[in-house]
Amino acid sequence: MGYLLTHQKQISFNLFHTLFLILCIVVPITHGFTDSKKPIIQPNPDDGITIIVEKGQTLSIISKTYLDDPRKWKELLKSNQIDNPNLIIPGMKLWIPKSLGKKPLADLQRFTGTTEVLKISQKQNDWAKAKNGEGLYAKDEVRTLKDSEAQFVFLSGSRFEITENSHVIMERGKSDTEPDELFLRQGRIRSLIPKSSGKNQKMFLLKTEAAESVVKGTDFLTEVDGSGNTTLSCYEGAVLVSAEKVTVQVNAGFATYVEKGKPPLKPFAVPNPPIPEEK
């Protein structure tokens, strides 16, 4: 009996000693993790955008879609305190700092009356009141209502003025060597494109539902009516207007008319151009 009691005491002591050692090891480690926890960064809404990762989006897709330089994906992870790219899963929020995000194609310089912007680039579904100086990105839309007008300038220096009841959409070139594009859905737009130093370089591409215009250095007016037909008047330089596999060159002082689904008409003379407003 004495032997059994002694043996049980020995077992109890050994068990207590083992538990004590485990606690001595585990508690400091756990405490260390608590102390090394990274502080949570609160993104500044005015210094970038926050997106929600969608199903099928990988780090590579997100970088190509939202970063000006996709190779800076490591900086994106660092900004969001993510150590493992595999932790990016659908439904989580990612902050895209302005310093890493895509640069705007154009800046809205001024407007009068009721001018609205639809920021498709930021997944917005509703039109919002325009702001002077705000950036316009690929897929963003601008529209003017009655008695309104707006002016915006592309980074290339091209300047555009839209009159009342006009609607335009920003488009990025398909590659770095292709020009940026502007789609005129309706209304009237005055385009002032700076001259290019390269003889064969396309400076800008203006599209409508009926035609597309390739320009270098020029000043021209484009108008789309309620049926989608396009009238283009050139005041300086020259514009190549194409539709239905037919291209005509419209020189200064001439215009062409493109009925939807038909080739452009032979250029005809137009009156003197209006004087563009100063910046």
C-alpha cells in the first residue's frame, strides 16, 4: 500500500512538472505574438480607392486592372498588410493607394450648369455632380444637361469642350503605342489636338456610333444627332474619317457627314470656325 501511494505521488509530481514546463514555454510564445501584432492601417478615402475582391480575381488580375504599374504588386500587398498573396479571397476589401493606382486619362477643368460624371472605374452605378479638377479614368462617362457645358484635358494635352446635352466616354488605348480614345455617344464636342512630333504617330481617336476619326494636330467639331448620324467639321489640320470600310480625309475648311450604317460623304466646304475659348 505504501508503495502505491508513493508511486501515485511520483506520477502526480511528474504530471504537474510537465504541465508547468508547457505553461512556461507556451505563455511567453503567445505573449510574443500578441506584442508583435501589426497595427491596423485605416486607409484615407481621399488617397485612393477601396475595392472588393470578386470571384475569379487573382493578384495578377487585380494588379493589371487597378495598378498603373502591375509590377508593383508587392507594394500593394504591403499597403494592405498582407504577407501571403494566397490570402486574397473573394469578398475581402483591398485598398488601392493613389500612388499605386492608375493615372487618370484626363482632368475635368471646368463646367457650367448641370454636368455629371459616372465613375465606372470605381464601380459606381449612379451619376454624381461633377467636380472641378477631378480625374477621369478609362470607362468613366461625362454628360451635360440643358444649358450646360464642360471642358476636360487629356494628359497628352488634347483639349475638349462639350456643349449641352452631350455624353462622352473615356477609353484607354489598347496598348502603350495606341492612342487614347474618346467616344461621343450624343451631342457636340470641339476637339483641339496638339501637333505631334512624329509624322506617322496617331495622336487621338474619336469614335461615334457611325464613324471613327483619326487625328494628329488639328481643331475639329463633331456632332452626333438623335439617330446616331455624325457630322465632322475640320477647322485646322486634317482628320481621317472612316465608316463602312471607307475613309475620307477632311482638310481644314471642309466637313463630312456619316449616316449610320453608310460610308462618309465626300468632304464639302464649311463656314468659318468659331473661336475657341482660352484656357
